[in-house]
Amino acid sequence: MLNAIMLTGLRLAAAAPKGDHGGEHAGDKAFPPFDPTYFPSQIFWLLVSFFALYFILGQVLLPRIGETIEERNNRIADDLDSASRMQREAEDAEKTYERALADAKAKARNHAETTRQSIDAELAKELEIADTQALKQAEAADIRIRKIRTEAMANIDNIAAEAAQATVETLIGKKITLAAVKKVMG
Amino acid sequence: MIAAGLDPISQFEIHKLIELKIGKFDLSFTNSSLMMVVAVVCICAWLVLSSKRALIPGRAQSIAELSYEFVANMIRSSAGTDGLRFFPFVFSLFIFILFANLLGMIPFFFTTTSHIIVTFTLAMLVIGLVVLYGVWKNGFGFLKLFWPSGVPIILKVVLIVPIEIISFISRPISLSVRLWANMFAGHVLLKLFAGFAISMVTALGFFPGALGAIVPYAMTLALTPLEFLVAFVQAYVFALLTCVYLSDALHPGH
């Protein structure tokens, strides 16, 4: 199918020029891509234009593009470097901070402990002082109580003697001396 | 009149634009020369306009830088890092052929690479560079190219050396014919199918002719992107083979 179309096309195309301008330049027309008439011209202009291109690209344009790419790559490498350096610095800073924090915590704990101990000691001392004072006061109070009691006991004897004297006087109507009563009471 | 335009070969004809004769050589400025100059001007304009040296590249600058990296990587992978000394040459070759091929895709434009002498001159430039640089750098060591190591000596003398010599001599021919044949055949084919569609209409009138023209027109439509691909691939192949041959000049002992 495809071949048939191509063949027909070829025949049509080949037939066309013959029918149209048959005798004008028949026969002497070489196959253009192989026609040596223009070989020198083509070689010459190809070399001229190609080496012009080679020179312009090699001297001006390609170094420009290459430098731009190089610059960008350097810039990216630099940025990556500084980024990793900054990260390292940040990590160091964090480590230092954590160490300082731990130190501070330990210090605070120590301080609290010593303060508690000293307060405890002071408290114990004060309690002791208060205890001894209380004991002294209790002893003094005891002595006073004993004294008052003996005094009171002495008074009870006198009162009893007087009561006995008064009772005797009422009973026998005779007054007896206190000394006699006391003698009897023993 | 229309039939003359339908001849698939006439698009390759060369016309003198400016007459120029030096000695017995006819160096006239022709439509072929014009297209070479147009290609060079287009390439320079493109690279000047798109290399703004911005840190963050725009679209045009990206394309220029991608082309740069593309060719640089091609050289690095096939000729090694020391092949980069040929970077301007390979880049110029690649971009010149690419632009010549692509400009030829514009209707009524002449395709410089569809002439065997142009591709052959380019191929001889490459081979000339390979031989000159190879001899300059390696001296007689360059002949190691034809004397591969690790092969029995009898086999080498009888078989390998003749093969290597023949393959080396056929390099410029294969390099030039490959590019030329691809461009030439592609343009003939395009012209043929497009011309066939036109002659269908002129021969059969609009009603049945337009129906008959659908198939050749569709073929033209399908072939056009293919030809753009071929235009790129052939430029790439030419540059890649240049790198491979230059690698031989740099490191002749395989």
C-alpha cells in the first residue's frame, strides 16, 4: 500500500518536469547534491562560516556560559558549606546550653540542700534552748509550790490548834493556852 | 508551472546570489552559502540573547546552559575529561549541523547538509583533527590504533590490522554519507508526499482529488515531526561519533 503510493508519487513527480519544460535544459542537468560545479564555493563558504562560528563560540560565547555555570556551582557549594557550618555551630550552642542548664540545676540542688541542713540545725538548737528554759522554769515552779505547801502545812497546825483551843474553851469554859494545845497535839 | 515546483530534486539546486571568482575557482556566494551564514548568525544571536549570566537562569538561559552541559557530558562520557579540550570544536560542530538541519525544515529554505560535499568537508575536518592531534600528541604511538593489545599476533597481522585500517578509512565516508543521506532522503520524501497531495487535486479536481490527497497529506503530517527528530538525532550522532574518534586520538591503545 505504502509502496504503491510512493511509487505513484515518484512517477508523477518524475513525469511532471519532463512534460513541462522538456527541451530547455535537458540532459546536462547533474544530480544537484553531487554536482561538482559548486564544490569549491561550498567548501569555501562552509569553512568560512564554520570557523567564524568556532571562533566566536570558543572565544566569547562558550566561556561566558561556562563561567556562569561554574559561578553558580561554586555559589551552591559555598552555600552548602556555610549551611553545614551553621548547623554545626547551632549544635555546639545547644550542647553548651544544655551543659549550662545541667550545671545550674545541680548548683540549685546543692544550694537547697545546704540551706535545708542549716535551717534544720538552727531549728534543733532553738528547740534545745527552749527545752532547757522550760525545764528551768518548771523546776522553779516546783520549788515555789513545795515552799507554799510547807507554809500552808504550818498554817494548818496553827489553825487546828486554835480550833482545838476554841473547842476546849467552849466545852469546859476554861481557857487553855495555845502552847498547851500544841503540846497535847505533839 | 506547479509541476516544476513538484520536482523533489529541484529543492537541492544551487543558485548563485553573488558572483565571486578567485583564480580558477568559482567561490560565488550561493543560496547554500547564505543558509550557512544564516545558521551562524542564528546560533550567535541565540547564544548572545540567552546568556545573561543570571544566577537563577531564565528559560532561554536554561536552554543555552542545557545545550552546553549536554555537549560537555557527551564528550566526558565518550572521550573522557581530557576530551574537553575539544569542547568548542564539538559544540560548534553539533550546533552548526543542528541549526543547518532545522533551518532546512522551514519551507523553501535550502538545507546545506543535504549536499554530500558539505557533510564530507565536515567529516574531513573531524578526521583531519583526529589524525593531526593523534600524531602530535602520541607520535608513532598513534599507530597503536591499528594494533590492539590482547590479540594473537598472527591474527592481528592477518585480520585485525586490515580491518582496523579499512574501518578508519571508511570513517569520513560513513560519517558524511549518514548525515547527507538522512537529510536528503527526508526532504525528498516530504516533498514527494506533499507534491503528491497537490497533484491529486490538480489532476482530479477538488472533489475526488481532495479525498485522494488525504493519505499523502497525512503522510506529510506524520513525516514532519519525524524529520525534526532526524534533524536532531543526526546532529547528535555526528557529534557523538566525533567524540568517539577524538577519544582514539587521545587514547590510541584501546
